[in-house]
Amino acid sequence: MTTSWKRRVLNRTNEALRPVGLELVRKGREFQSYISVRQTLKDAERSGQSLGDFIDKTFNVPGTTQLTINKMSELGAFNQPIHRVCELGPGSGRYLDKVKKLCSPEYYEIYETAEPWRDWLVQTYQVTAQPADGVSFSSTPSGSIDLVHSHKVLYGNSILTIFRYLIEMARVAGERSVVVFDLLTAECVTNEIMMKWVESGADHAHSMTPREVPLGFFSSQGFRCAGTFIVPMSPGVTEYFVFKR
């Protein structure tokens, strides 16, 4: 199939998906559905809510983004000067927006595979968009970042991709840095949540990660765990880790 023909098929598919607020976006050799930039911005404006609050209410649990930022603050994630930030999969930028306001970093780079959102974030927040290959921070020098963070991204990947990103996070983090991310761990599954996952049809069991994995790995890389916390991630919850070097 030629590139132009693929593009026409993609455009027609997205026209059909637009009424339900989704877009197909290329991720490596495959396609993944994302919420539509244009439709989401329009719906958020119509609702009278901020974009972040609208997405929390529509796709997750109201207040989850701010709750996450508050928990990060309580664990000292923003106590030290943060000049350079790297975020994996910022999506709509609802965490990006809050982190920039808290830290006022000199430099903020993102790795985002959804091109429409990536371009909107660059235009709206003047961040640097690095080429995203879906497995690494290939354009980021080792030891160059003060805050590496990711939200509601890793759990949707294969376990090997999660491992690769954990290794990359430790690699790019500087001498006095913070790394924050969330994973689906066994601690995230109760009887009630197990039933909700089954009923939702969402299959992320392949990405469930023993919490001992990030704890052991980051300890071996010179980090200490400042703490962990649980936040909602519809239809269940996710466990956050905050590491400081």
C-alpha cells in the first residue's frame, strides 16, 4: 500500500471516528487510537472546564491530575531546583501544564507519539518535541535531566518496553534529579478492581510489574525511593513511584 493511499485511508477512518472523539495515530509500524485534539479542545471549552479537568472527568476520575501533583509535592519531588525536564507521553499536557507552573524550568522536552497532540503542545507551551520511537529517549544525553516523569503511559506497554523506559529514565537523570512514573502493580488489584478490569474488557495484565522491579533497579542506579502512592486510573488504580538521586 502506497504512502498516499495509506494517508487517505487514515483520513477516512478518522472522519468516521471523529463523532466519538477519537483519532488513529501511527505508533511505530502500528496504529493506536487517541482522543482527538480538535474535538477534545472544543468539548472542554463548551463544558467551561480547563482541559485537564475535562479530561479527568471524562476519561478518568475528577481531580486525579491535581491529586497526583499534590502527592509528588508531599514526597519532595519539587524541593530542589528543576531546570531541565523530560516527560514521556504528555498527551494533552495536563501534567505538563502544572509542572511548568510549579518549576518554571528553563528547558522542557517531550516524547509524544501522537503527532496532533505533540504539535499542539509545542505551539501552546513552547516545549521541545523529541523524535519518539516508542522505546527510548534517544535524543536526550545521559545525565542531563533534573526531572524525568511519566503519567498513565507505561502500563499500556509490553513489559519489555517498560523495562527499556525504566533504564532510559535512570540514564538521562542527572546527579541531583527526580524520577516519577506509575505502574500497574499487584498492589493495584483488589477483588473489586479485578472485577472492574474484567468487565471493562481492558487487558493490561501483560504489563503488570512487580513493585520490587523498579525499587531494586533504581536503588542499584544510585536512587532512593522517596515514596509511593496510589491514584485512580479508570477502571482501577495505578501505583506511583518517586525516586530521588
